[in-house]
Amino acid sequence: MLEAKPVLLIVEDDLDVADMLNAYFNVQGFEVQTANWGEDAVKACSSHPPDLVILDIRLPDIDGFEVARRLRTNRRTHNVPIIFLTEKRARSDRLQGLELGGDDYITKPFDIQELRLRVRNALSRTKLGIVTNPVTNLPEGALLDEKLAESMRKDGWEMLHVKLENMDFFRDNYGFVASDDVLKAISLMIASVIRDEGAAEDFIGQLGTAEFVVVSSVTRLPALRDKILTRLEQSLDYFYPLKDRGKKELQSKRIVIRTHLLDGSHGTFKNLESVKKALASLG
């Protein structure tokens, strides 16, 4: 399986510099996006958070410091690494950038190889440091892999895959804040069922943006599944504004809860990727 390219957002109003960075990092194996205005950068990050932002401080509308401030106060983007790129050399500018949560700072004219290494190092630190989802605070990434591997070493394990369909439609119509609130509420309800009805060794993790995985024993999980599904389906109406709850034209686009159980009877799993692939195929 090919590893996804890191997504790099370059925020630079100098078109020559932006084009040069775009071409260089594309060759280096990145998926590169560009923005020439600060407001456009904030919108792009909120829609699809990149893996890293190279951010010029001097922009035509809001400056890079304001862009960074907004990214750091948004739940979806507060962990995205930021490298400031600027002509400003004053110590006060460096301090302001670092105080806003900037991960690094490089001044123009710059060495492109140095910038590449700074990008690589920032991404490496992020990969090692983030093990929980910024919206739900559930284990994901390396921490989830570790917990899944631990479960696979035990006898009688079973996994529940919970997927929320139509979340893209919900987010497009009601906004990112409302979408994040749904994900957080869903995760809290699943965790509540596990706490009240499960055992100490049971856990819930974040498999994807709108996907969760619960690991328990084959004797407990079917009952947990029923309680989770009942709890979630009873709550779906409350995520929508009153004016939209009865609209027939929205019924086919409402959030739908899909659940599937996976255990050793589905085959022999050699590694975590095979487990994830099996879970994904069920949904």
C-alpha cells in the first residue's frame, strides 16, 4: 500500500516564490497547495487541514501572525505545524511567531535545502507527538495501532467498527463547528456505554475522521453494539436544527450509523494493516 503524500500548504503572496516552492516540494514527494491571501489560507486549513504550513508573515490582507493565531485557536488546526517564512529579521518578530505556536522560523533569502530539512524535522516531531484525535481526544495513529496489536495477541477478541455516513453533507450544510460537535458527542456516547456496560480492558479508538473502533471480548461486544447503536440512533435528531428535522428532502442525506463486527473468524490477520483493511471493507 502506497503511503499518502504529506500535504503542504504554502501561504505566500510573492507568486515567483510560491511557484518555486510549489515546484520544488512537488518533486520532493509532497502534495502542495498554495494560498496568496491570509483569509484564503485560514479557509483552506479549516476545510482540509494540511500536514504543515509554510507561512509568510507579510500578506496582502491579514498578516501571517493573525493567520497563525486563528489556526491555533481552531480545534481542527491547532496541532498543524507552522514554519514562518519572512523578510523580517528582528528578534521581536521571531519571538512573536514562536509565542503564537510557530514550530520554526526562516528568513528570506533562504536556502531551499535548509527549508526542506526544517519541514522534514517538523513533520517528524508531529508524527511522534500526536497520538490522540484533536476533536474527540480518542487514541489514533500510533497509539491506536499499539492498542489493536495488544488486543490481537489475546484470545477471544472482537472489534466493532462504527461509521458515520453522510458527515460530509452535514459539515457542508451546518459548518465545521457543528460537525466537530457531532463527532465529539458520538465519541462520548460510545465511551459512556463502554464505561457503564463494558470491562476495564475494553477501549475505543478513532479509525478515521468519522469512524470509530471498539475492542472487547466476543462475549461482551454484541450486547455493547446493540446499546451503542440504540444510544446513537436516539440522539441523531438532536444534531439538526428544529427547522430541518422533518424535511423530506433531507432524509436521504441524514447521518446514518453503520456498525460491523470483526473477529478471528474473518481470517488470519498478519499485521495491523490487514485488520484495518478488513474493517474498512466491512463499511
